Amino acid sequence: MLSKRPYLIRALYDWTVDQGHVPIIVVDATVSRVQVPQAHVEEGQIHLNISPSAVRYFTMDRAAIAFEARFGGKAESIFVPMRAVVGIYDRDSGSGAQFPPEPDEEFMDDDDAQDSAPKLSLADTGKVQTLRRVSDNRSSDADSLDEGDGPPDDDPTPPRPDGKKGKTSRLRIVK
């Protein structure tokens, strides 16, 4: 079973940012693969401002949070596996969530995600997928239909908004 932690962190992050407030994550700096400036770690934890105005190159997925931030005027690359996030809160209101320790198998690392991703291939089906141009000329059904296509679109081509002659892009409703 996957951990709920990454989903809750994303939701609380979005909620806090949408209010114009500052999201802060609390990180257990002793967890393996955590990359944070050790000079700012107190009692094994660090509080990181992850607001869009405080970080660059921010990414968050089910496996980790990564970004670049400045500490003492020096840019630092930060990497926090989801299992290392102890909590997230809104600095302005104090609202947020704390997370209890979870077994490591509940977290999906990048390597696990690649191994479990379904591998889809058209080679297995024996079919070759190709694109073809469909003409707006509707002089006969044979001209506009290939095998297995639906009925022709009976609507005439609408005039262009700019008054020029030629075809316009349009949607075709398929029922």
C-alpha cells in the first residue's frame, strides 16, 4: 500500500500557496538521501520555506521534494525524500499536519516507480498506428471514409472569422 503522505503534502502545499501564505516543511535530516545544509539543522530537524517566492526549480512528486534555495546568500540544492517529511504547515496561520513514522515499503522511490510502471507497446499488438489527413471534401462517402471510420460530418465548413477563404480548424462531434 502506498503512503498517503505525498498526497496530503501536495494538498496542503497547494492550499497554503493559494491563500498567499508561506508553506513550511519540517524535515528529519537524519533520514538517508536527505540533502539539506547541515549548518541549519537543529536537533536532527530543519524547517524549510517552500513557497514559490523562496525557491527555484521546485519539484514535488510521490518520491521526493527537490528545489534550490539560498542559505546565507549561497544557493543550495535541496533533496527531501517523502519519508523524511515530518510535517507541513502554513507559517501564517499555523495550520498543517504532522506525520507519524511509516514503514519504508509504503513509500515509492524513483527506482520503484520505474520498475512498476506499465510497459505499453504497439509492437505487441501487431498493429501499425499511422495518422492520415481527412479531407473536408464531402463529394462522396468513398472519398471521405476509410474502412472503420464513422459517418461523414454533414455540417458545412464554417466561414473564417477574418473573412478570408480557406479552411479553419474545427471540432467534429462524434456520437
